[in-house]
Amino acid sequence: MQTVTTYYLCPTNFRGSRIKAITSGKSSVVLDWDDSLNSDENHVLALKAICKKLNWTVRTWSIGHLHDGSTVFVNASDTITID
């Protein structure tokens, strides 16, 4: 099972705002921030981009947010039961 973490990248003098998606396996993709979308939609767009890059067909993800503002997606098709 892999996780995908997405991060907002602040604009610089040379580039506008961007979003980066990185897998636990260290594959990554960076997209320009889409101002027509809200924050959650931009993070999901980055998730879709990394899945497309890696040819992942997983359709069900759980989402969580970390204290640093990043978003974590976990493949929800693998489940365990904790007693």
C-alpha cells in the first residue's frame, strides 16, 4: 500500500503557486495551482496526476490533513480490522 502526500508550494519571484504530490515510494509530480479550484480540489487534482503518472487505477482513497497543512491520501481498498 502506498500513500500520497500533497503540499502547497508558495509562489516565488519566478513561479506562481504550485502543488506537489509525492508517494511514499518517492515518485512525485508538481502542478501549477489552479485558482479556479478550491484548496481541496487542487490537492485531489495533484493526487489524480500522480496516479495517472504511475498508472494506478485505485479509485478509493481516505483523506487526512497534517499539522503542517499538507494533505495525505491513503489507499482505502486495503482494510484491516483492529480488535
